[in-house]
Amino acid sequence: MCGIVGYVGPQKAEEVLLSGLTRLEYRGYDSAGVAILTPGGLRLIRRVGKIANLVEAVREAGITGNLGIGHTRWATHGLPTEDNAHPHCDCTERIALVHNGIIENHRELREELALRGHRFRSQTDTEVLVHLVEEHYQGDLVEAVRQAVARAVGAYAIAVIHADHPTVLVAARQGSPLVAAVLPQEAFLASDVPALLPYARRFCFLEDGEVAQLRPGELRVWDRQGRPKQPVFREVPWDPLSAEKAGFRHFMEKEIHEQPRAIADTLRSELSTPWEEGLSGLDLSEIEHVYLVACGTSYHAAMVAEYLWEPLLRLPVTAEIASEFRYKTPALGRRTLVVAISQSGETIDTLVAVRQAKESGAQVIGVVNVVGSAIAREAHAVLYTRAGLEIGVAATKTFTAQIAALALLGLWLARARGLLGEAELRAAKEELSRAPRLVEEVLKLEPKIEGWAQKFYTYPNFLYLGRGVLYPLALEGALKLKEISYIHAEGYAAGEMKHGPIALIHEAMPVVVLYSAQELPHKVIANMQEVRARRGILLVLADAQDPEVQELADHLLLLPPSSRMLLPFTFTPALQLFAYHVARLKGTDVDQPRNLAKTVTVE
Ligand code: F6R
């Protein structure tokens, strides 16, 4: 999604903006731009394509100043062209604005503003905002922004500068993230923490409805009604080094290898911040239904939890795609627990599901990686995955960290409901603590997995099959392959193959089978025979030696044996590495796959 950076202070604004935008590249974008206040007035530079194009253009133009805003755009309204790239200017070219989100009533506003003589230069929904600021401006930029956003329906995070106010940066948020940081002589703004990690570690996460004014050394915040608020700063424990590749070819590769630590830190976090305290405000004893709500990879983590929790909690547990859940109007109430899972904590569909669940009286727990993000703030209780900063657009370490947190939460809930004794809980936690070591063992199999990738990276289609808890992992394996290598891949519950996908099997169709002694091994062997009978190519990941499997498989990867709860930690890294090496060999943009965004803040 779009990224925003703003700066005011003694440094060269263009340098801070361009380095911030580069750090936001992982969010996905198709064009980028900056507006800098120079001695000759506001200067706007925008380019289609990579940030490198913009860096070159800014350098060539030789512009410099101490106040500026920058933007990476991910097109929603209007093609990715230079005119549609942000920042956008008002008619006088003294106000510049960048925006992340969607203004739903932009058509009405555009008609109204055009009738009042405003000239539009782009096809974007955003441009109405800068003309609205112009319309309301009478010397007070904060007030003009407040009045302008009051007219907008939809989601926005905006940053605005005005040539008459060389030390002022104004921001507003509704539904899209914005963070501010202040140092004694400067102030920074961004849509995401990584943009600012080289400069600050303490951040103020703006809330919905807030308008903020940043000046060197100062942050002032007002609520929707214009009442002043005390900004709250939070420390973010991320190290700027974690934003570097540390010798790996891609961030995704690095993040796959960081999983043992990410899982161990997540499991440990229960000890450092006792969950009893975090969850103490909730009444979990009377829960009758649990919904796990998420999108994409986080939804696959939710599905894993559904398989792990249902037998533990003896309750209906349902994993739901957040964008569907919102519109299903499920019957929720005090006896419903909604667990919202999100790496970014800002995915709009999941965030709105959280809000709806709260309005319906349900109790809501967020499982989130980004400290202080919207879901973390809005859920009744939050459990953090401690995966650290994830830069690769494809989620890897945050997925296994989510599963670690959810496995632990399942045990914790079973204990809270009196279904698990203290000794059983201790034994299960002990078992779970083996997960980092298991991941390490699987990562050692990388050369063999890379060999598979070399054999198969030219194939256009893949089928992934699994049963039980291996079914969501098959879905995740297929998602990883398709999103970074652009190869068509489908995940299926192995038992469903004969109800349709079997028609796809032929001698050039690789079928990745997840086989475990823990999940219906005989049924899965029968599914493999069905593939074999149609000459499909069987790539089997197995955590147990079985002569029949050995005979059926064209290629066999033997994973370390484990328990049912630990299956995600052995199968997932192998599937991630396979997708990674296939994509690398194909030469795709592994860390920033086309059309994808790290944080999806539009519906
Ligand atoms: C896939 C991927 C996405 C995200 C999804 C939800 O690799 O990363 O499918 O999982 O956009 O994002 P979060 O977890 O931030 O809510």
C-alpha cells in the first residue's frame, strides 16, 4: 500500500524522505514522489517505477530544503502515471499533500470543487483533499486540514505542507496508519515505523480522527472535535540492522532463516509479560464459540489454530476470512471470543472485523506483530508475536511466530476453561519449546530443497495436498509459490482431490504432498496412489519413513519426526524454501512481488 514520509528539521529533507521511501519499498508501489519547500517555493518531483528513478530525478534537479513530504503510490484510482503520483498540489501550488487510503465520496467532492473553480490535474481520489485544504485555508493550516478531512468519507492518512509555513508539517489519520517521531530539533512522520528506524526509536502512533502538527522538536495532536490531546510515545524494540540483509540474497531468505529466533522469542514472551495479566480483563470461562479472523497467510495461521484448538477446547472454533466475516453478520455476543490475527495489525478487513465484533459485544484478542498498531490498540487484549521487523512482502517468520503464539494461546485457553491440568500444560509447553530446534533441522535440508527447485522451476502449475493440520500448510505452501514466483499453484485438502482437481493430473503436473504419521497417513497414501495412477509427479514431504511412501514418491524429502502440534514447524520452512528458490531461479522480484503490498489498508 502507499507509503508516506514527512520531515521538518535541519537535515536535508530530500535525503530523509528518499531514504524513508526506500525503507517503505516493501509495502509495494508503482510510482513515487516528493514535495520539498525550497527558497524558490514548493518543488514537486514524481516518477513512475522504482524509487531509484525518483532518487536520480531529485539529484538531477538539485533541489534541497528543510521541509518536505514523500510518497510511494500503489494505484487504486487512476493509472500509475506521473500525474497520478503523489504529492498533489492545490491550484495555487503553495500546498502539497500525500495520501494513503481511499476517499469514497471523491466524485461528489470533485464535482463540487470543480464548480467552485478548482482545477484538477489527476484522476486520483486524493486530489480532492488538497483542494479541500485550499478551500478552507485562512492562515491556519491545522484548522484547514481538520475542516477538509471532516468532508471526506473513507480511509486516509495524509501529510500536508504549505509554502507559508516553512517549519510545519500537518498530518491526519482515519483508518490508515501514521507514526510520528520527534527529536529536539526535528520531527518525522511516516506510514510505518521502518521508514524512521535510522532516526528514532520512540514513536507516537496517531489514532483515528486525530490531526497532528509537527514542528522541529514538537508534536501537537487534536481529536476530531479539535480538542488538544496529549501525544503518547511508545518504544519500538526494533534494531535498524534488522532492516539490512545481513549477507542473505533477499530479505525473504533472511527471514526464513530467522524463524528459530522468532519462534523462541514469541514463546518466551509469555514468560516476560505474563498472559494472565494481559488477558485478565476478559471473561473466558463462559465462551461458547471462537472465531479466528484474518487475511492471507495470517488466515492460514488461523486455520492451523482451528485444527489445534477444536479438540483442546471442545468448542466450535471457526477460522474466517476477515473480508467475508464482516459481511456475514454472524451472531456474536459476550460468549463469543474473536481472535484477530495480523502481522501488520493494520489490515483494514481484519481491523473492521475487530470493530464489528466489539460492537456486537464479543471479546476480542489481537495476535499482532507490530507494536502499537491499530488492531493492537483496539482489541480488548493483545498478544504480540515477537518475530521482529518483516520486510519481505511474503510473510514467513511472522507466520510460524503466529502459529507459536496461537498454539500457546490454545493451551492457555484450555487451562483457563479447566480442560487442561497444570502438569499437562507444562508438558505441552515443553513440547512446544522444541519448535525452534525443529525449524533449525529443516533449514539444514536447504541444499536438497534447492535441488528440487532447480528441477521444477520451469513448470507452470503445481498442486499442494495435505490433510488435517497439513491442509492449511498446503494452502500456505501454494500461496508462497504463487505470490513470489507467479507460478499457478493450488492447495487442496487431499481428500477433496477426487472431487475435481484430479482432472488436472497428468505427466507434467507436479503434486506436492504433505505426509505425516500424525495426520491420516493411510488416506494420504491412497491419495498419492491416485496421483501416481494418472502419472502425476509426486514431490513428497514426509516426517516418517514408510516403504509405501518411498516407493510412490518421485522425490522424497524426509523431515524430522514431531507431534501433531509441531507439524507446522517442520513442513512450513521446507515449503517456504522451495517457493523461495523457485522464485530466485526464475529471477522474480522476491522481496517485492508485483501487485502485492505488505500492508493492505484498502478494502
Ligand atoms: C502473504 C501475505 C499476505 C498477508 C495478508 C494479511 O505472504 O503476507 O497474505 O498475510 O495481507 O496481512 P496481515 O497479517 O498484516 O494482516
